Amino acid sequence: MTPDSEPATQLEHTATRVQWAVCDLCTVGLANDDWTHLDALPLDEAEEEHARVLSSVELLGWVVHIGAYDPGGYWGCAVCDDTCIGSGRVWVGDRRAG
């Protein structure tokens, strides 16, 4: 686990656990089930994006926030798949069989 004062620069995976990099907006969604940032999109796009994001969340399973993430460059959010630069958050969950 990485404390917030020292952002992780890479994700660590084990035989039983997987870490994901998540953008700040999706972190709010995961932590609070608050996806209102999607309301800024036109209605048809918002519905499509919401369905896609919830599908990603379902694939992640139960996750726990463990700290900050800053790889020092571009990276992809595990939830919305946006290309991000700068910092984000690290979430960890159980590795799923399959």
C-alpha cells in the first residue's frame, strides 16, 4: 500500500490482488456512486457513457481506494478509459479467475 503523501508510480499486482489507476472523476463515482459529472454530456452520450462506465465498474468488482497515483506521464483510467496525464487514484480488488 502506498500512503497518499507518496503517490505510486506504477501499479502492483499479486496472484490474488490487482490494482487499477482511476481518474479523479471516476474515483468520486466509485467512492460515492456519484456519476453526475456525466450530466454535462448531451443526453444520448451521457446514457451511453454511463452504461459503458457501469459495465467497467462491474468488471472491476469490489474495490478499495488505497492511495494516490502519478506515473509521470499519460495513463488510461480503468473505469472510463480516458487518457489522463498527471495524478489519479489507485484502487485495489481481488483478481478474478478466468
